[in-house]
Amino acid sequence: MRNLLFILIFLQILQCRTAAQDVRSEVFFENRIRPVLAGICFRCHGGERVSGGLRVDSGDALLEGGESGPAIIAGDPAGSLLLRAIERQADVSAMPPAVDQSLSAQQLEDFRSWILAGAVWPERVAGFESAKHWAFQPIGRSVVPASDDGWCRTDIDAFVLRTLRNAGLEPREQADRRTLLRRLTFDLTGLPPTPDDLDTFERDADPAAFEKVVDRLLASPAYGEKWGRHWLDVVRYADTAGETADYPLPEAWRYRNYVIDAFNQDMPFDRFVREQLAGDILAMQSPGERFAEQVTATGYLALSRRFGFDSENYHHLTIHDTIDSVGQTFLGLSIGCARCHDHKFDPISTAEYYSLYGIFDSSRYPFPGSEQKQRVRSLTPLVPPQQAVTEWRAFVRRTADLSRELAALKRPVPAAVLRSLLDPDGDFELQAPAAGGSYGVPVSPWLYSGVVSVTGEAQSPFQHVYPQGRHGLTVPSGAEPWRVWQGLKTAGEGRASKLWFSVDFRVRDGVSAEQGGHRIRLESSVSGQGVDVLLSQGRVLLQSGEKSSQAGEYRVGEWLTLQLEFDLQADQVVCRLGNEQGMLQSEGRWAGQGCAPDLLILCADSERSIARPGLDIDNVVLQSVPLGEVSREWSVLLPAGESVDGLAAQLRRLTGLDGDLEQQAMKSALTAPWNAGPGSVVKLRPESQSPLQNVYGAGRQGLYLPERSQYDGFGLTIGDLPADSAGVVHLAFDIRPYAASEGCGSWRYYVGHGPGPLPAVELHFTDRAVFAKTATGYVRVAELSRGEWQQIQLVLDTRNRRYRCLVAGAVLSPEFHGECLPAWDGVIDYSFIDSYGHLPGLRPALDVDNFVVQSAPIPGTDHRVSPADVLVRHGEAARLRQQIAELQGRADVLLRELQSLLATGPYPMAYAMSEGTAHDVRIQQRGEPDQPGETVARGFVKAVGGDATERELTGSGRLQLAEWLVHPENPLTARVIVNRVWQYHFGFGLVRTPNDFGVRGSAPADPELLDYLAARFVREGWSFKSLHRLILRSAVWQQRGNAAGMVSDAPGVVRRRLSAEEIRDSILAVSGQLDRSPGMAHPFPQPYEWGFSQHGPFSTVYDHRRRSVYLMTPRLRRHPFLGLFDGPDTNASTADRARTTVPTQALFFMNDPLVHEAAAAWSVRLEEAAHEDTERLRLAWRQALLRLPEAEELSDAVDFMQDYEESFPGGDRRHRSLEAVLRSLLGSNEFLHVD
Amino acid sequence: MTRGQCLRSLAAGSSLLPGLLSELLGEDSGIRERNPLSPGIPDGRPRASRVIMLYMSGGVSHVDTWDPRPKLMRDAGKTVTVNEFQGRKGSFSMYLKSPQWTFRPRGKCGTQVSDLFPRTAACVDDLCVIRSMKSNHTNHYEATLGMHTGSFTFARPSMGSWISYGLGTLNRNLPSFIVLAPQTPYAGGQVWGSDFLPGAHQGTRVVPGTEPVANIQRRSASEELQLLELGLLARMNQRHRAARGDDALLEARMQSFETAFGMQKEMPEVFDLSDETESTFRSYGLQPGSTSGFAWQCLVARRLAERGVRFVELIDTGSSGNWDAHGDMQTHAPLAANVDQPTAALLQDLKQRGMLEDTLVVWTTEFGRTPFNAAPQAAGREHHHWVFSSWMAGGGVRGGMTWGASDDYGIEVAADEVHVHDLHATILHLLGLDHTRLMWRNSGRDFRLTDVHGRVVHEILS
């Protein structure tokens, strides 16, 4: 039965074959099927809405169907739910639901035929309406409309006049010179013109007077500051990275200034595009004067937003941000929409999205730091490689030296040195989990497959290439093939004739004859040819082409370094294998055919599953300068002479513990090495100097502890315990208790291990007695005399855990003996007196002095150290102290040098791109990186002429991407940019959706004018300034402006409010406060101090009086001023600034310090310039509004000042009234709008 | 700029300029045809006309507060296996950790709430406790962003901004969306940002202290002087406009100074609590004169709601010192003490004033905390977005009920999941806004608060 049915269907298909020819065609689909799906079904089954889980925007989606099962079964119309639904059969939900929208009989028939014929969904991606979409058509040759009207000054005017006439409109009259000058100056520079500018212009009778002003303004640096800002809007420039902690980008400013400079130099737009996408590649191809600028330009891509806590885990979103930005910025296309599914409206497939993705995944982004990995790395050097490699090595050497010296001087070394300097691409330090949670697998630019991991054990001992790191790559012993590869950047000149490669390896375990091995392969990605080094069964084989020769042997567990020296002209390769004791040399052929090796592949020796030994790999480099001698030493000369520790120990022996007290500042609290307890009131003072001189001789101060019920105490860490050979140590201190005013609380004297938990001996004392702590309680062991100096002497036998003690004073107390406390573990490193005595309550005031811990017995209290001895000892101590101070001073100098080195780096760097490992990527289904689909070749958007197969991609393909964007046949790039320029001059573009030229964008108001401008722009060498001149000269631009709210689509300038930047700059300019110098870096904290987190993100905003384009623009929070006045969005492309009018803006003009300070500064200038109020007002009007006040305005202002002064509550009234007028001017519509 | 664009730009500022807007809209019927959701007009039957959102920063443990899990108490110390821990995939054996506060039945409905919120628990007959909340991300930043904007990665307009855009405000002297946040939360200002929606819909952050809103304090020596100055400015602007004919933008800007002056007067009044009675202060637990703590935030929220602010959000703490109890669950106690009494007082106060009927109060956090931990003796709990609890009250929500459930140990949603998107859809629905129709076109695409998701939880509506 089933067979019969099958046959019937088969026959049916055969019968329809003739008709199906047609029905299977793309044309049929595009004309009959897709319009219905797009126009009727799509509303509920496409876009964001997927009713019933069904989508209708791809053939696969229909075949897969929704909640009710497949929508269509190819070849089976009767079984296809979709057909039954549109036929409104009884047992299914009728579609579309509204009866009055039912499909026509013809449409039903089309669907039936289409399904019957196999429901062919054309392979070629075509948008629903895009095939004939205007923006994908080549830029046409527009014919300038003929016009004999005298109004027309430029070709633009001829187009505009035709539009006007068609609409039955007439052009408006020319604006006056004042209006023109103000409009022109704001348009080109974002600053108000000065009264002098107006005078010059008005007096100039030359017919070219206007053009002269244009030229002057285009030549002003302010032009780049204004137009650069437009571009920065579009490319969503920001000074922070945008991940959870918003890490600062201290080098981003270089890109900002590059943009400003590019406009000022009138850099051709095609070059501007090429450099922003591939400047690093261009720079490498021909390192020249513009090396730094070209590299800096790729800051555009580097600035892509970062996401998450560990932003490398969200790198796919960063690439998405890049693709989104490239699409909108250059093509006016929302390519980003194709990340999860084919674009709904425009002809961009998910496959094409990932073909672009591959380009950026093959490129290397700088790393700004993140909460998880709190440091910057992979910045791009702004010096050519040859220079960089030597400077980098010198830098690393110097920072390593400094770090080691500092460590020797017992100074903490900035953590950044340990973590962030080992940054060359070849090493594995960056890959390590300790470098931040990459889960121990290699990350970009490395690619890998199989079981490999980054481990601490794989650190090579050799240090001649990189200083001692902490990680390398481990391949565990096993049978499965593995592979790790990377496109290698040559550290050094790219076109050198000789190159040196080096890698360290260690085979971890033994092998037997039948086991496999590993392979190290260097390849030229251009020729595909390479050289192999095989590690197998104890032997190292060099293989080039057919030839194979033995390069040496390895022993299990032994690190070796392998070097390959390539002679690219002779096609020779020299292999050296060995260690610091010797290198074996062998030779082979380099089959690169003149091309340099640029791809390193580390892998199993074959694809077979066969046992292989474990392998460690480290220190990979390819450079154009010879490798140094193989060495395990990083040659650092430690400072000769004494160490701080040694000197400090000498000093301690010499001066004892008390010596440190004597050295401390008088009448102050204790300082290190002594510690006072929290909230301590312990103080040094001369009155507390003990008269006893049996140990230290005469001193000048002792410690005072006032009567205290709160916690108090002081003490210190004892370094090496100076016990004698029998383990006996002698301790003593002098004490004078004052009579307690009430109560009888006790203090505690502690000697033991740690600050409290493990006492060897504890003595507690009140103002009249000493108590010893025993295993069972406290025993009163000696009396104390109030107000008398006494010395407590303790002889501690650490071996036998016993002590004896006595109190020596006016009356010698009987010696008492005790056992060390049972909990004591035999270690003594702490001694202190604190208020944890055994008796609660108020503790008596104390003087304490002359602490001693020594191996020699303490002399009797009647002994006196001779003054001469004291003097000698003081002299010696002073000498030691000075030595220590000198060493520490040296450490300070070293630390400052290290910090400054870390701050500046080996050479200037940019937050810019570099090449990674070229590779194609797999589609991420539904935008999820962990759901890989098919691999797609790198390429561009086919609907815009981006057929990748016709273009040879090199490296990542970024350079070819740039070339495609600016290719004369690309229909979008020129149109998009001239539309932007038009928009910035007129207030709106010819296409009103400047970032969306796709099907859903708006159509150009005058397509021929747009194409005329685009074609001319390209013809004129992509020159912005030429385009400005054309537009500004036009009669249409020079017309009187339109009111912002006029109901009119007639071309012409519309009145606009100043942008946020223009408002701030104008206020600063007219008040004489604007600093016109260009902004440079922001004063961010030094990267080695960073530790921003989502709990404490970076959130500082730096202010200055420079132009607003130089303001720091953060991402997580908007800049408060720019945010208030509709500044750019730093997270997405801003094609057109919003212009909202909200009362918080009015509050700014009423109350913000900026406005009040500006009015104050301005009034001072006016008062200096003129003596009379009316004169000052006239001047103010001229400066702010470029005109004199009308008589009525003047008298209004004068009256106002009078009223204001009368109402002013006192003080400097006259001054204040002028300020109030000036504030009103600054807040006035006339000041803040351009007609 | 066309008239349409001009009107849109004004509409953008409309929450603060309703009079002017309606006048302009009256002249132009096109705008409504093109955008069925032009501000001020809900498209459904609104049950609430304003929202007060109480946001607990850091992640409140559900199993210690609103979601009693007796089996978790019983089996504490035993191990469970989970396939993800702190964002890492894999198989992890974890020790169940007992809640540290006692749960008791409260109110007439008998809903069990722990002793962490004794006073709020006493209001439980007015609350709908949702025990099946679910979020997308285990990290504070993303989860906080998601709870506020519906987007867990990219900055998007905040819920308050969407509502401001959808409904406008009832008081031209106050912003439509106000955030009372003494400290900056995770994800910073993006939490109340309007992103691509017009700037007027951005949340205005109020910081307790002398200048709660930027530039709200008069800098002129006296109000009289400021009025004189504004008068001079108005005359300048009138002359300027007279020479230029009708221009709605110029008009709007002139108007904005009047509004700003009103704001300058009214904003301080909102924060001047001297007209509140002693018993009010007592009920909120607020010391007169103090501006610190959640009590101040709650009382000010009530005053803002009274004055017609559409969306008031209270963020109890910032991105540190919050409910993020990794180290010790006991740190929940002082944080709960900070919010418990004022929250209860706010609910009672609104009810007493008859405002709870049309004021939706939403209490939430970014995620819950793990019912388990890696070590048996661990004193804290980690982030847990698979299930957590929130509650809503007033504004068309059924009180005295619970909705949804977690599993026996509080690890996963067991029934009636309410995803963050569903919560958003429900909030919009209660305000009479259809979450599938409240849209804004940006970069060639229509955006919604709920993206392509969201289901209105009709079951909890009264």
C-alpha cells in the first residue's frame, strides 16, 4: 500500500514535470511565493514574532515547521500544513486569520505548484524586496538638469531647483552675511565666529569673499575637531572598554586625534577607510613615515566594545560589535542582524555574516583588561618591527633587572611586571589560567584541536629569548592526534632575507619502537610549502621536501632548544638543536620558494591514533635578528655590598630593641618596627626615659602608657632570636608604674609565638605586683613599687622550657622560677605589653623603656655603660642607619624608574589591531558560539559585489575587505559618506536614515543628486574639503534657513540647536576661557595600579577647558554634560544626534557652575575692555550674537541691570547684574541656535 | 527636519511638556497613525498608573526569605550534583546548606515567609509572591542589566524609560522616571538609561543629600533675582522668535525654562519631609532630618508617586556592601533590617491613602543564591539565577497568593516559570501597555523591552 502511494506521488511529479520547470525557478519563487510570505505571513511568522514557533523566512524553517509540525512537505501539497492553512481547511487554523485577507485562488495555486515541485528555496540569498533595491544598484551617471535660472550656482542647485519646481515651490532668498558667517563657522568648526571675522567678511567686496572664509575655516585646526567629532559619533568612539568594570583605554586618544588630523589633512576618504580597517597591514607592507598613524588608525576596530566579567569569553560579541559598526558606518547596512539568522530584509545571509566574522577572528584585538584579567596587553607598537624587537628586548631586560634589584632590596615589585610583560605572541604566558581563567587552554592567536593545555610545568628553563615565565604548553601522553597552530608575526622587518625561529621542547616520557611522535612545522601560507621537524623515538629529524636528515637526539625529560635559521634567498634552512652546553647543526632546504615562513604548526606526527609520549613546548619566536647564545640565565647583576636585611640585623644587634625607640620622633606615636595597638594612645616622651644605664647607657626618651580601661598595647616582632648555644635568651625592660586612681586592672607582658595565641611566658602586673601565668592560673610572684623605676629581667631557657625572673629596682626582689606555658610550641617571634591582663578594670599608667632581647646575660642594674661606649655605639648605629637609608633611597629610585618604564612601555603603543592566525570560522547557530555549524570561507557581502572567490585573501583578509569597501564598483560606500556630509550641512540627509540604506531604510529624496555627489566625490579623489566647497557654494545652502518645525520637504538648511559640544565650546569661547590646544591622553591612573571590578568600576570623568571633542567619554555611564545635551552614544553608532528639549537642560543654564563661572570670567573681560555699561553690553552682544543690540534690547538690558542691582541683597551688585545679563545671553535661543 | 521629526523630537521631551505636546499633536494627526503608541495613551485597560520598584542589589537568597524549602533544611549537609557552578560547566558535587532563618505562616493567607522580613511579611495578604523567577545570567552586571532592560549583554532602554515613553508623566514639573539610588549599582547608569529612546525618558537619579538632582539648587542670590533674570531671557527669546515666525523648537525651549523653574521649586518640596507627621516617620522608622537608609527612599517614593511620577525605582545599596553574601549569609540580616520596616510602611501608607489600587509595587533582585555550596561548612551562598523569588503588590495584582514554585531544594523552577521577560511583560500589561507593541525603531529594527520573549502572567492578576 505504501509503495503504491509512493508510486502515485512519483507519477504525479512526473506529470507535473513540464510545469515544474518553471515552478522550480528562482524567478517563480521571487515573484509568486516570496512576496506572499514576506508581505502576509511574515508579520506573525518572522522578525521578532514567531507565532506557533513557525518562521517563514527560510526554506529550512518551513520544512522544520513549528509547534504543529512541518509546515510543508516538499512534493506533498495535500500533506503540507501551510497549504491547508491558507486554503482554510476545516481541521487547521486558517491563515491568515482574518477572512478578508484570504489568499486569492491564483496565490493558492502558486503555492500548491511550488510545494509539489519540491518547494525550491533558491540557494542564492536574496532579500524579499532587495533584488531591485536602489542602494544595491551601481552608482549611476547622473545628468545635471539643464537650467538657465540665475539662481543656480552649482550643479547641486540645478538638481534642487528641479525638485522645487516639480513640487511647485520656489527657492528662498539668500541669507545675509551675518547669518551665513555664523552658519558657516559653526558648520565647519563648531565654534562661534568672532566680531572681527564678521567685520573682515562684511568689508570684503571681492566676489570670492565667501570662498575665502570657507578656505580659512577649512584650514583651521578647529575644522578637524568639528568634523572628526562627526566621524567619532558614527564609529562610537569611547575612552573606556565597556565590559563590566569599564576598563580605561588610555591609548584610545591616539585614534581620536588621528581622526581629527585626517580631516584637517583632507585625507582622501578611501585611504581613511583603508587605514582604519587595515592600517597595521599597510604599515607592515611599507614601514615609512606614516607607520604610527597607519597603525593608530585601526583603533577604529580595536575600540569595539568589550563585554562581561572576563571579556575574552565574550569575544564573539566584540566581533559582533565590529561587524555591526563596519556595516552601518561604511555601507549603511545592518549586517549585525544576520548574526543569528539570515537578514530579514536585506540580502545578507548568516553565512556571509560569518565570512566577515572569520576576517575579524583572524585579526588580533588589543586587550584592555577586565575584572578577571586586570591588565592591558597586546597593544600595538608604533615603531616599525625592526626597531620594536630591539627596544622590546632592552625594555624587558631593564624591567627584569629592576624587579630583581627591588626584590633584593626587599621592596615589593609592581604586580604588572610579573604578569604583563611577557607579552610576545609566541610565548604562552598570556594563555595561562593564572593570566586569567582561560581554563588552561590556548587562546587567540593560537588555534588548537585535541587535548592540549597551558601548564606551569611546561615552563622552559632557557632564558635567552624570554625571561623566566611561568607557563608553557603541555601535550599529555596519549594516542589521539592533536594540533596547535598560529600565524606567526615576525618580530622584525617583514621582508628580511634571513629569519630565525626558535622553540623549546621537552619530551616527557619514554617511547618504544612502535609508538608515534610529534611534529613541528614551519610553513609559508602563501606557497603552502614548509619544513618539518619530527620528534620520534629519541630522534629529531629535519624534513624538507623529499629529503630527511637527522638533526640530533633528545633524552626523555630534558629541555632542548630548537632553532631554524631561514635564508630566504638561498632557500636554505639551518637547524640547530641543543642546550647551553652545545648545539648540533644540520642543514636542509627551505621549500618556501622565496616566501617567508609565517605559520607554525605543532602537532602529532600523523593522523593515526597511536600512543605518543607527552610533550612540553615553550618560548616560540620568529624574528629577523639573530638569536642570542642559549642560556638559562637572565644576566642580572645584583647590587654589590650589603643588603638591607644584613644591615638591619647589624643595627639591631648594635642598638638592641630600645635603639629603635630612641630613633623615633619625640612625643609621637610609635612607628615601625614597633606596633601600637588599634586606637592606641601610647606615646614617646622624654619624661619616660629610664635612669637605668646597665644595658644601653643614657637615652633621651621612653614610652608612656596613660591610665587606661580601653584596649591598648604595643610591641614588636622579634626577628632571629639571639639565644646562646644552650638556647638561653635574656630579656629585660624597665618599668615605672604610677599609682592607680581606682580599681586594680592589670597589664600583660607576653613573649611567645604569634601575637597572642601561643605564649611561652606571660607576666601580668598591676601598679603594685607582678603575677605569672601558669598552666592552672595566676601566681603573684613579685612586688612593684609605685612611682619607682624597676627592671624586669627574664632568663628564658627555650630548650628546657623554663624561665627565671626577677624585678630589679631600689630593692631587689627575690628571683622566681616558672615553667613555660604548656601550649607553647617552642617558637618565639613576638613580644608585647597589652591590656589583656588577668584583672579587669582601669589599668595603671606606665612608663616603659630599655627593651632588650639578647644572648648575653643582663648586667646588674648598678652597672653603667660608659658614655664613651654609648658614643661609639651611637656613631656606629648612625653609620648603619645612613647605609640603610641609602639603600632604601636606591630602591626608591629603582622603583620610580620601573614605574616610569611601565607607564611608558618600551615604545609608544596604540590601542590598535594586528594580524592573528588566518582561518575560516564555523557558523554560530542562532548566534551561540557553542553551537557550531558549517565552516564558511572568509569573504564579504555578495549583494554588494563582495564575491570573495574572486579576490585572493591574504592574512586575515582585512586589507581586501578595505579594498572591497572603497572599490569603485561598491555602490554603497561613497553614497553613504556623501549622504552623511550632506546631512551634517543641511540637518538631514538625502537619505533620512544615514545608517540604513537597506530595504527598510528610507529612499533618497533625490536619487540622482545623491549619485551625482557620490560620483563626483570619488572623481575628486574622495576629498571632503572639495565636497564642502561645492555644497557651501551652492545657492541652496546659502538660502535663508527653514524653521525647524516647518512642514516642508524643500531642500535647504534648517534651524538647529547647537550640539552638546558646540554649546560647551561656545560658552567657553565667548567667555574667553577656551583652551585651544589639542587634547592628548587623559590622566588615567597607571595601568599597573588597576584593579577595577563590577563592584568598583572605573568611573572617573576628567574635566578641562579644552574643546569638548577632547572630553573623556566613558561607556558604562554617560558623560554628565554630553548626556544632558544629547551627546553621542558611546555604545552604538550615532548617525544623527537626538535633539531633545528638557527642563534639566534649562536647569543647566540657570544653575550650573560652568555657566556662572563663564559669565563671571566674561564680565571681567568686558569690564576691562569698556567703561560704560552700554559699551559693555554692545560688546557682549557682538561677541555672543555677532550683532549690536537693538535700542530696545539695550534699554531693556540697562533697565534690567538697574532692577537687578536694586533687588540684590548686598555686595558687588554692579558686577553681578552684568553677569546676569551675560547668563541670559548664554542661555538665549539666539546664542544656542544656528539659522 | 520635517514636521514629523520635529514632533517626534518634542514627543521625546513630552513627558515634561505634556501641554505643548498635546497642542502640537492636535494639529498633526499623522503621528498617531504612524505610531499607535504615541505617548500618554495606554493601549489596553490599565490596572496601575504608576510603578514603585524596590530593587535589592547583589542577589537576595530566595531560600532564606520568600521560598521555604523544608526538605533543604532536612537534607542540609547532603550532596547534590549540579552541572554548572558559578558560570562553569561540568559536574560538581555540592553540599546542601540549610536556610538560617525560620519560616512561619503569615497573614490570613498563611504564606510562609522567613524571619528576615517580619514586617513586610505581615503585609503578605497584599503580596503576590513569585517563587519561580528565572534569569539568564550568573553575573551581577549582566543579571542587573537584564532585570532592568531585558537585555543581558547590550545596553538597552530601561523598563522605566519604556514606561515613560509609553505613558508620559502626570506632572510636568517632575521627571517621569526617578531612581533613588544612594550608590551606583552594577552596570552603572545603564540601569536607568534610555539608550536609543529619547533622552527625556532617561531615569533621573536622585542621590540623598543637598543636591539630589544636578543643578536643582538655585544659584542666584534670591528667587526674585532669578525671576528677573528669567524674565530678561524670556524677552530675549520672544524678540528672537518674533523675527522668525513659528518654530516649535524655539517655543519648546522657551517653555522648558518655565518648567525648570517649576521643577526647581517642586523637587525640593518632594524632598522636604517637614509636612510629614510624626507617626509617618515612626512607621517608616525614619529619624526626622535623616536622608540615609531605605526608609528615606521609601517615604520619598511615596511622595513622588503622589505627585504623578510614573516610575520610581529604589535601589537599596550599590555594587558593594550588598546582598552578595558569598562569605556569610548573616550579612543578609542588616540589609533586611534596612529595608523591612520601610517596605512594610510604604505598602501600608499607599493602602491607607487609597493609592495601592493603582500603584504597582515590585520587589526584586537580580538573582537568588545557591541552596548549596562547594564546602559543607561554607557560611555563604553563591549566585543562582536558575530560580529565585520576587513579589508584586497593588496595581491589579492579586494579593495573598504565591505563584510558581522551585523544586524541593530551591535549585530549579519546578512549576510556572516567570522569566525576567515575563515579569516585564506583566508589568507593562498592568499599565495597559502591550509588550509586543511598545516598540522603537533603531538601526533598521524594531526593539522591545521583552525582545522576542515575554508572556503576561495572567494568573496573578486580580
